[in-house]
Amino acid sequence: MASAEFRPLDEKSLIEYIKATPSLSSKIGNKFDDLTIKEVGDGNLNFVYIVIGSSGSFVIKQAIPYVRSVGESLPMTKERAYFETLALTEHGQLCPDHVPEVYHFDPKMYLIGMRYLEPPHIILRKGLIAGVEYPLLAEHMSEYMARTLFRTSLLYRTTSEHKRAVAEFCGNVELCRLTERVVFSDPYKVSELNRWTSPYLDHDAEAVREDNILKLEVAELKSKFCERAQALIHGDLHTGSVMVTPNSTQMDTLMKGMTGNGDAALDWASFLAYKEWILRTIEETWTLFQKKFTALWHQHKDGPGEAYLPEIYNKPELQQLIQEKYVKDLFHDSLGFGAAKMIRRIVGVAHVEDFESIKDASKRAACERQALELAKTLLKERRKFQAISGVISAIRKLQ
Ligand code: ADP
Ligand code: SR1
């Protein structure tokens, strides 16, 4: 069923909607007596309903015309659901093992129906806070990023295909504007949305606003974010966007944030954090990603991709040079974007449970300050790092 006009649903009205929508009702065997529906949206943007019947289940995600975590004072176009569906579908085709299937999209209701990632799946961030280790995480994350970033880039696509694909996402303006604002601008100026652990971090927040070199570097990243269309990226691939069990890694509702064509490093960047096992996992994920990405490149070096035409670049020594340069640029961009994302989670609008769950404000501020200092170093000195091991050592030195 495609509705005539938009209306926000709730747990009650959703039942009627499901009854009238064959692609959803068939998922629960058209049985409605034992249906349970629960709104679980704890994200920043949308309403998320889990629908469970005796014969099946699914998740409904509906976009509302504002940013949920801020309220109606921060309007946000509902069309984001359309771009999320497009990207979910494309990434799902490229990496079905790690992207939940889309069952239904209603362009008038801005509503997506998709696979329910049933328990024991939990949000990765929550698992990490609880100290759980996920042995397959590096393997799965590197697989997801290598496949989606390679296959949607000019290393695989012709320039015509790429331009067509970029054009499809051109309208995703507002969601990108949100990132431009909350990641690349607000933390560096006085903004009514910003917050931090005050009064402990008052001077630290001010130091960010007064740091000219930091502002110079973040401006470079902002322009990359706005101007590049390197690949179809997830755009908000932090640990709150991934659902896991020890054996499964799924991109949550994926594309929850800034779906679009952007700098591939942005997906990489959102994945930086601490702790011994996490450090090993970051190192392993990057190493595996690099390996898989260049293997795909090698495999398709005579394919349609037009970034490096075979007749010019298919000489072993030149191949190696361009691959090294490509991966090094990606690495440095990733460190920069990762650092900008750490800064925004400490002095910007949207914080993370990793810090917020530390109830004692002075302890929380001490942890946040350490992360902030690391982020500033990474952002300003990212080009000095030659390999992921150097970054891990820099983090270890902090502890
Ligand atoms: P938002 O788009 O608002 O950021 P999220 O994608 O973070 O929303 O989803 C909010 C919450 O809903 C997640 O924290 C997760 O608990 C739950 N959720 C989202 N998608 C699924 C899914 N496919 N299966 C199970 N739970 C989900
Ligand atoms: C108000 S900021 C909202 C944030 O939620 C999304 O998940 C993105 O991270 C975005 O920056």
C-alpha cells in the first residue's frame, strides 16, 4: 500500500497500515491477533518499530520532518528515508551478508520495512561498553567497507555510470547539511546546539574554537565532504550504527545518517575508539580492509573502472605506486575525519553513550579531555602517520 499523504504512525495505527500492505503483512503470515509492536528508536533521527508475530517479524522505520533527538526546532526533510532505501538496496546487493534486507518502501509515508535483526543482535556500542569482544568484527567490517567502497567507486565503475549514480543522490542535501553543521562547523564556533561536560571542559571547548590550525584542517575535510563523490558511502558508520552477535555483523538500519556519495574515508573514520581488544580490532580491520580493497582492485584491473585506464596504468610498478598513494590518501583522510568525529562527540550536539554513561562528571571530563587531545593531534598531524600501527601506538601512550 502506498498512502495518499504523510502521517506519522504510532504503535496502534501501524497495525492498520500493515494490514493494508501485502509486502509487510505477508512477512507475518497475515496473522494479526498475536502481533506485538514496540517503538525502540533510541537513535537521533527516526522512529523505529519492531513488529513481531508468531509467523515472522520485521522492523519499520519512519522519518519525521525533524531531527528526533533535538525536536521540532531542527527541521529535517523526510526525503532522507528515500535516500536511505536507495543506499540500503545498493549496499545490500553488494554485501548481502552484512546489510539487512529491505521489504518495503512507502515514498509518501517515508517509511521503510526491513529485516528485524533479532536478539542476540545488539548495538555494537552497547556490546563494547559491556566489554564484549566480537572475534569476527574486523573480518566483517573490512569486508563490508572493501566491497561497498570499491564497487561504487571509479575503480570499478565507468565515469558515465559513476555520474549517473552520483546524480541519484544529489538531492540528499539536508542530511548532508546536518553533517556539515554538526561535525565540521558547530564544534568550532559558539552554537546553541553545542554542549560539553561543563564546567570541567569549558576551557577545552574554547580552545577548540580558538585553534586556528585545527580550523584550517577541518575546513579541508569539510570541503572534501561537500565536494567529493568518491563512492557511495554509509556516511554515519559509528559503533551505534552496527548491530552484532559474536557471529553476525549487520549495518543496523544502515545509512541512518548521511547517506550519499562522499569521501570513502568518512566511513572508515567513524570506526575509531579505544581499549586493548578494540585497538587490535581497529588495526586488524584496517589491515584486512587494505588487503581486500587492493585484491578487488587487482581482480578488476582490466574491468570497466575508468579512474586508472588499463592501457596507462597496468604496469606492475605503476600499479603499485597508484595503489599505495590511493590507500595512503584514504588512510590520512580517515584519520582526519575520525578525529573530527571524536571532537564533535565531545563538544558538539550529539554525544555518545561511551562517555555519557560515566556518571561522575569530573571522571567523564577527564576521559573526554584525553580523547579530545588525541583527536586534535590526529587531525593536525595525520599526514605524519605512515601506518595504522603508529596510530595505535599513539593511543596506547595515552593510557
Ligand atoms: P536513527 O535512524 O534514528 O538513527 P537507528 O538506526 O539508530 O535510528 O535505530 C534506532 C534503534 O532501533 C537502534 O538503536 C536499534 O536498537 C533499533 N533498530 C534499528 N534497526 C533495527 C533492525 N533492523 N533490527 C533491530 N533493531 C533495529
Ligand atoms: C543532531 S545530530 C544527529 C546525528 O545523528 C546521526 O546519527 C548523525 O550522527 C548526526 O550527526
